[in-house]
Amino acid sequence: RVDYVKLDDASNTGDLKSEAKRALQRHACERIVVTEPGEWRLLKDLEGWAEELGVPVEIRTDDRFFCSREDFANWAEGRKSLRMEYFYRRLRRREGILIEDGEPVGGRWNFDKDNRKALPDDLDAPKPKGVKPDRITREVLELVEARFSDHFGSLEGFDLCVTGDQAEKAFEDFVQRRLPDFGDYQDAMRAGEPTLFHGVISFYLNAGLLDPRAVCARAETAWRDGTASINAVEGFIRQILGWREFVRGLYWLKMPDYKEMNALNAKRALPAFYWTGETDMACIADVVAQTKKLAYAHHIQRLMVTGNFALLAGVAPAEVNEWYMIVYADAYEWVELPNVQGMAIFADGGIMATKPYAASGKYIDRMSDYCKGCRYDVRKRTGEGACPFNLLYWNFLAEHRKSFENNPRMAMILRTLERMDDKEIKSIRKEAKALLEEICADGEQP
Ligand code: FAD
Ligand code: SF4
């Protein structure tokens, strides 16, 4: 039986613990049984409930994940560095996913290098099929409009799934129409095409409408049936069995200190265009506009456009994390925080990634068509009209040269920096300083 407290119930206290207390008064409960939450702060709170509420509280493991918190901690124990690839191989073997006779099918664990193709101009990506809001959804949309209309985001055209059945149908549509090309174009971006060949399922997985085990099993079947290639299916399963489980394990292992880390001492305010989308940088304008409309951006947009810019601009981690938590429908702290702190802005100093995912405009130009429609010139590093990603990239390397000099994966790019003449580095530093002062000065959340 469900006793459902609506957001706008007059007696709703707006606080989970107080609501549990009220529920205890309404029902003759002897104990509380609860699934572990996705946030460290809330877990700590729940751990104090038994004493505060005067009933036993049982916090159960969230069995919708392949790997429990304890299991991850055991794997991590004694390791000098934590690398997703080794964790993923262990889980693949243990779960028997894409494994035959104890070995990876297709003869390799990882097909990543086949997954970085640029998108051909004439290739269209099938769009996810949306769902027409039912009565309950329409009521909730009205409630949100009435209570939160000044918040970031738009309700117009809301068509996300709200039931398990709908989410399963949406996933099946992905398997049939987009999964076959998922691998090849996983890193590609195209203006005005927010979803390309991605699953668009993170909100459903994180909210419990889709089961990760069933999702991985269905993807494996697509390979066994011959409807999708191994690089597509392995690439997709790696995101869920590998990255998703790995970031969660890392989160629980490293919290609460992880949230406070700021290895690069980044202090600037988040530029206002993260909220408004008003910038001449075509790549950022496109990603922010689609984020506002859909509460969705795919991985490379989050990592190499908005994340990369925040890294290069030295935006304070708390501001970057706040933005990612607010703007995406799939944001829960266990998954948002490691992706931002560890992957996008290197605030954890290399716990998650072996080097910062810093890139100049050249990368964005290679993987997208954004630069074609941009006021800035992606071939220019400095001077009027130079692409800000270029300017800030070289400024970032010059500023953090010392921090990275012992990192072998940064050696090649630092050598290029060494070879640059001092005059050019000076003008990069000067122009970058002026640009950053201008764009970070008005960085208040509207
Ligand atoms: P697909 O590309 O189709 O991938 C399939 C599934 O794999 C995803 O649905 C997701 O569940 C999982 N997955 C892929 N990459 C990751 C990853 N790095 N970490 C965890 N799961 C992954 N994901 C969230 O679920 N919530 C977040 O708040 C979130 N914040 C992010 C912030 C930044 C800065 C970055 C770089 C990544 C973030 N991600 C987050 C990870 C990833 O970008 C999204 O899971 C993905 O874009 C969701 O789109 P999709 O369902 O189309 O994914
Ligand atoms: Fe983005 Fe620079 Fe390309 Fe413009 S030129 S779209 S700012 S990478």
C-alpha cells in the first residue's frame, strides 16, 4: 500500500525526516525500512533516524546496481590508482556479460578506438520517440509551472517517459534504431541534434524505471542476434557496467572529502551564459539551449563543451557542480559529482582521470559542425575573433605547467608549449586575463 504525500499537500512539511515522523504517527509502524539513497548527506541523516524517531531503521542496499558500496571498497583496497578499465573487466567476468570461455567476445575488452568517428553530413540519426503526457503528468506540469516557473528549464514539449512500460519501449526503440550506430558516433556532436545515436535513458535508469541488468542483457542479445556490432554493444555496455558503476563506487569511497576538492585552485564565478545561453560561442550556445529545453545533453557535450570551458576558465568547483545538479534531469549527486569533479574539471587532482580532459577548439571542430556557424575562428589562438577555447586552452597549460610537469600523459603537449615563443605566451596570458575578467564578472545565477 502506498501513502502518497503530494508536493502541494497543505500538511507536507517539505522535509523527509519530518514526513517520516508524520507517517509514523498516521500508521502503526514498528520500524522503518528504507533503500540507501544516492547522496552522502542523506545517508548520514538516515543513520541518525533510529535515535531521533525512536524506531528501528533498516537501510537496505540498493540492489539496482551491479556493484555494492562494500564490493567496490573491497576492490579498491590497496590499489595505488583506481582505473575504470580494470574494474569493468572484473565486473564483466563476474557477471558473464559479453564473455565466452572466460574471455571477452570479439577478442578485446575495449573497442573505444573504433568509437571516435566524425559524423558524415548525410547520416541522419533517428530521434527518440516522445510520450504524450497523461493526466497525472499534465497535473504535475501545471504544479511545476505554478511553483517553479522562474527556475532554469522549460516545460514546453515535455515528452519524457513516466512509467516503466514507457521507458522499456523507449529503450527498445533505441536498441533497434540507434544502438547499431552508437559505437561509431559516440563522441560526435551536431548543432541542433541533441541526441544523435545515444540511449537517452540515464533519467530512467537513475530513477529506477529501467533496470541496468535488463538493459545490458538486451544490448548483448542485439549483438548475438547480429543486429548490432560488437563495438556498438561493448561501447554501450561499458557506459553502464563500467562508467556508471565505477563513478558510483568512487563517490561512496571518497565522500565527503571529494566534494570539497579543488586541486587546481579554481576560483572564478560561473559565467552568466551557462544560465542564459547568450554567447557568441556557437558550441556553448547550442548545448545550453538544448539543456534548457530537454534537461539533457549527451556525454561529449557535457564533458568537452560546458565542462571543458569551465575547466579552462578556472571556475570554482562548487559553482560548476551546482550548475550540473540543477540543469540535467538525470542529476543525482552520486553520479554528477564524480563526473564533474573527476572527469570534467580535474578538481580531484587525478583520482578518476589520468589527465585533465582539456581541449582546444580543434577538438570541438573535429567532432562537430559547431565551428562552421560560429562568429569565432577556430584556427586562431589569439587576436580579434580567436576561438576562446584556443586562447583559454593555452592559457590553462601555461598557468598549470608546474602541476602537470610530472604527468607523462601531458609531456607531449607541454613540450609544444615549451617551444612557443615567450612573446606569444605573454599575449595569450594577457588576452585570456581580459576575457576571463569580462565573462566571469557577471556570473550570478539568475
Ligand atoms: P548514453 O551515451 O546512451 O550511455 C548509456 C548510459 O550509460 C547512460 O544512460 C548512463 O546511465 C551511462 N553512462 C554513460 N556515461 C556515464 C558516466 N560518465 N557516468 C555515469 N553513467 C554513465 N550522468 C548521469 O546519469 N547523471 C548526471 O548528473 C551526469 N552528469 C554528468 C556531468 C558531466 C560533466 C559529465 C561529463 C557526464 C555526466 N553524466 C551524468 C554522464 C553522462 O554524460 C550521462 O549519463 C549521459 O550523457 C546520459 O545520456 P544517455 O542516456 O543518452 O547516455
Ligand atoms: Fe566553439 Fe570555438 Fe568552434 Fe566557436 S570556434 S564553435 S567557440 S570551438
